[in-house]
Amino acid sequence: MTVQTGGLNITNATTRIVLPPNTALPVNLDLCVPVETTIPVSLNVNVDIPLANTDLNAPFKGLQDVIAPLYCLLDPKALTDHNTLVCDEVSKK
């Protein structure tokens, strides 16, 4: 702040101005501040889609039927999510 009076000149002085709360300031500030920022986001989202209730059921069931014999060669004691042997279900078909 610079203060110039009759015989006193103060230049570049640190100034503290305290205004009462809710003081209206006659300032018209209209700025356009362009911001171009990319923020990388990585999320782990757990998804549980009941495929049996979707149109994807048939294609995935077909894929299981194709892969099951190979799977049984690699792990004959593999269990389903119902604790039954995968290979027993394959041999029933």
C-alpha cells in the first residue's frame, strides 16, 4: 500500500484492512480462466451380474461346454460353486 500525505510518504507497506462482516464491496469481477487438466482415475468396482438372468447366459453356457473337457484334463478334481465335481457334470451331458 502507498500512503501519501502532506509530508509523509509510505511506499510498499504491509497493510491489514479489517472490514465488518457482510460489507459490500463494489467489485465487478468477470474472469474466464481456462483449465485443461487430465486427472487419471483408477477404480476397482466389484460387479456381480447374474448371467443366468441375462441374454448372455446362452453364449457363456456354450463357452463353458466347450472349455469343460479341456478343464477336466487339467484339473479332474475341480469343483463347481455348488461343491460338485465339474467333470461329473460334463460326463452327464
